[in-house]
Amino acid sequence: MDGWRAASTSSCPGTGHQRKTAERQAARRRAWNQRLLFNAHYDEYGFQPIVVFDGEGRPVAALLRPARRPTGREVRGFLRRLVRAIRGHWPRVDILLRAESHYCAPEVLDFCRAERLGFILGVATIRTLRRRVETLEHSTAAR
């Protein structure tokens, strides 16, 4: 891109306008890149979109967002807009939310209950959960 910028501003007569345009584009690009965050799982910088599909696998909605774990408030806001749009067309439809553990937050659970949404959410492994599962594993292995 820097090669394009140099070529577009140096080879044209009246380069003042082109230079300002290129500088504005470079500033926009820097602002956009600030939204990129490092994702240790993928060992690179990037985005982590939220993508929603219907029961048949057809895309319903997508949200491009920084590659960090979404807050419960962020997910709740996205779900609120999504549910409002769906119920605007089909007011009595049953909605089932299936999502990974990083979407499981108190705000999301409260929203799902208040809006009468079915939900299947992953639960992140924590020490308390691990202790309970180990107890179950030992008792099952003993049988």
C-alpha cells in the first residue's frame, strides 16, 4: 500500500489533492488496524466475528468485531437487536440460542430468560466444575 501511495502522489501533476486523499486513507487504515487485537489461540492479529445461522445452516446475521472475548453486555446488545429483528417478522417463533462458553455471561443468561429464549451455552472449565466432574468420573469408574 505504501508503494501505491508513493506512486499516486509523486507521478501525477497537481499532487496536493492526491496526497491529502492518500493521507486520509492511511489515517483510516491506521484507525481500522487499531481495532485488530492479538488472538493468542490463532497466534496472530485479527478479528473475531459473531456469526448467526438458522436451524438449516443459512446465515442470518454477522458482526465483525475485535479478536477478544466479548463482554456479556456486548453480547446482550447484539442479541437484543437480533431477537427484535426476528420477532418483528415472526412474533411467536421459538428461538434457541446455541453458543460457546465465551458467550455465557450473567447478562446473557438473564436476557435469554427474560425474552423466553431457549439456550444451550458452553461453560468454561473452572476449578469448582473440574472438582465436581472428577468426583463423578471416580464414582463412574468405580462402577
